[in-house]
Amino acid sequence: MPHGSGFDIPETMKAWVLGDPDELKPVEKSVPSPGTAEVLIRIDAVAICATDLEIISHGAPALIDGGPPFNKNFTPGHEFMGTIVQLGPTVDEYAVGDRVAVEIHAGCGRCRRCRMGMYTSCLNYGANFGDFSKGHRANGYTTDGAFTQYAVNHVNTLVRVPDAMSDEVATLIVTAGTATYGLDVLGGLVAGDSLVVTGAGPIGLLGVAVGKALGAEPVILTDIVDERLEIGVRLGADHVINAAREPAVEAVRRANGGHGVDFALECSGVPSALDDVIAMVNRGARICLAAFAHGPVKVDISQIVMNNTYLFGIRGEGKSAVRRAAALMAQQKFDATPVHTHTFPLSELPEALRHAREKLDGAIKVVIRNQDW
């Protein structure tokens, strides 16, 4: 087996691949080799995202060889961190042994969107089959993901992990990066302005943490699960509202002194959420949609127009927001630990996915450790 400056790199690795919908199978795959400007990463930990569950069950938004990801020897998973064990040609930005978190999207680097820094909106999304050097590359979406032991990634996607940060918390850097990107598109300057976050999933909870770290006041969180709202308080929410027990729109305005809020981060994906959020905000406010809805949603467009409301959608963690989130975490501006609730070894991935899907034992962010099978 080849050697990587102190790391023995095997020729094959354990991996989970997607067969039919909801069918994952353990297999052996060849360990990939890093190309120019790439590194080989030993995956130490990977978090399960709700989108992983969607891909495993329904395929979209994964796009493998131009079509659905089923029965194509495809490995899902995308929110991971690990240790660099081998450098590709020209790489001098990192060293073997560095701990890194990994952004999902690399982008093609050629299209207009990538040149603007909007690589999560790459115009060549899914066009990376055949010639791997051309087209958007996204872990667990358009290329093999992280439910395995090793992965190759471009240096543009890497963010250093501080020594004091645990592997489990480091997997949350990408999720915090998505929340940071959401606040970026709202203008980024949230200090002193009010913010409502709807939906206390991982992105919503870390949206609370990032918003508070950036000075938003007050930060209001809505959900229907008290335990998640309590975690929101630990992450910095000034007010929490259980939307199952009281009308959320009135409660949000009451928490903000009777006024609409300045910014909103919608993270629930509930069909009625957008109309509710439109009624929660001030005239001229900005709303970011960070959750996938499961179907078409009816919206009162007239309220958006009459109130000069700005509406944005984000995909993932673009414009280097992960690096900013990592900096906030490294500087201990917030502690993401409460979002991590469960850990499983890689060999027990199906059970980990069940916990995440059914939210067993209060599961929020379930993490997989790369341990021997």
C-alpha cells in the first residue's frame, strides 16, 4: 500500500452505496487518488442531514451521471470532516495531518456564477460525469459522498479545524455555514436588528447562534417542540415561541415590542411558513428561505409587493460562508455542541439514519464516526 507521510493509505475502503430507494448496501471501493489541487481526506466524522434522507428515499436533489442516483454505485453523505492524508500535485496550502471540515460544493470554476463566488448555484450542476474536471462537483449530490472512509476534495472546499474542537462539533461547521450564508444574503449587517428563525432543526438552531453572534437583537425562534426551543435558548434565542400552542405571527410581533422583525430565516419547510413569515416582518424586510418544501406552496404575493418585502432562496453554504462560520466557532462566539445529540459507528449507518429520520430519543444532529467495521 502507498504511504502518505506517516499515514498508511489502503487500496480499498468500506463504503455504503445506494441501491433502490431506501436501500443502502455495504461494499468495498477503491480509495481515490487526489489530482491537481486536491487532497485525500480520511473521513473521521460525518453528520446526517435531512437532505441525505431525501436523497436516499427519493433521489433528488442528487444527480449522478445525469440522472437519479439509484443503483449507480453511489455513496451519499456530505457534512463531513477529517484528516488530510495525501496531497495532490501543486497543493501547498495544507499539510498532511491537517484536520479540516469540507464544504459540499466545489463548483466548476468556469461559469458566470462560479466566477461571482456563487458556486452553490453553478450553472454546470450535475454536468461532471464523463470528464470529471469539467462541471460542478458536490459531495453526496453529484459525486460520491462521505458515508465511507476516504474522500478526495479540492483545496477550495477545505476549512481548518482547531485542535480543541471535537470531530463531532466540526461536522457542524458546514451547517453553521449554511446559516451564515442565509444571513449573508439578507445583508450580513444584522447587529442591532431583529431576527426571527422559524424551525428549530440544525440550520435553524445554528441560525439563532450565528445571528446572535453577529449582534442581532432580539433573536426569536419558533418551533413546535419544546425540547428544541430549549436548545435554542442555550444557543442565544432571546424569545422562543411554540407555534403549536399560540399564534406564531402575533407572538413574534409581541416579542419584538409589537413591531414586525427586520430579518427572517425560514428553516421549517412547512407549507404555511412563508405566509406566516411574510406577516411577521416589517415593511422593507428581508426573508431568506433555507428549507426545502415538499411541494408547491400557496403564497399571498400581494403582501410581498405592497410591503416591499425582499425574498431570497439559498442553496447550501455559498460564498465562503463556511469559513466565516468556522471562524466564529473557533473564536467561541457560540457553542454548537447542543445540536449534536447522537453518535454511531459507520457500520451502524442504517440505524443512525433511522434515528435521524424518526427523531428518536430527541435526535437533532446524528454523527457517524469512521470506526472499523
